Amino acid sequence: MKQQPKSQSFHEFMHELMADEPADLASPDLSLDEMIPLTNREGRTVRINVETWWYFLEVLPPRWMSGSAFAFAEGDDRFRLFWERSGQHFARQLTEEQSDRFCQLTGASRHH
């Protein structure tokens, strides 16, 4: 992803992150253990099943949440963004730069 100007709004940033065509990985045959590694492919949006979305929502407190979107991270890791749209669930592993920008725009902390 190209470097974004500092004046970019939160909504513009989120739209850019969520605009990618997702890889269709929400097979009901995939177990949670099979689905989790698919969510950490940097810079790629993946469609996930609802069980995986709930797992990440509940395993640790979200670093940020708004409506059905939330950011997950363990320790100082890069953020993983999750959202629901039209009954489908998605995940995107943010890059270092995207995670830092996300924190600037939301006030979320990378350090936990």
C-alpha cells in the first residue's frame, strides 16, 4: 500500500483497507485451527466464518471497536482488523505502517 498523507481521514483509511476483493476462505469445512492462520496474511482481506470472527472478538479484549468492526492484537503485534458486512465476516492483517496509521487515527495503543 502506498504511503498515505497525514490528512487522510479515518473513514478514508478504513474504506481503503476494506475495499479489497476478499479471498473466499469461509468454507464451513475449515476448523478454527485451520482458519486462524488464514487471518494473518499481511495486506490481504479474507472472508472468514462467523466462528472465527467470534473467537477473535472474545479471546482478548479488542484494542478498538466500533459497531461490528474491531481490531485485535496480542502484545505489541500488528493489528488484525475484523468486520462484518451484509452478513459476511472479514479479516485483514495490517502491515506495520497500517497499524501505526490506524493508531494515529483512532487513538488505539500498539503497546499492551
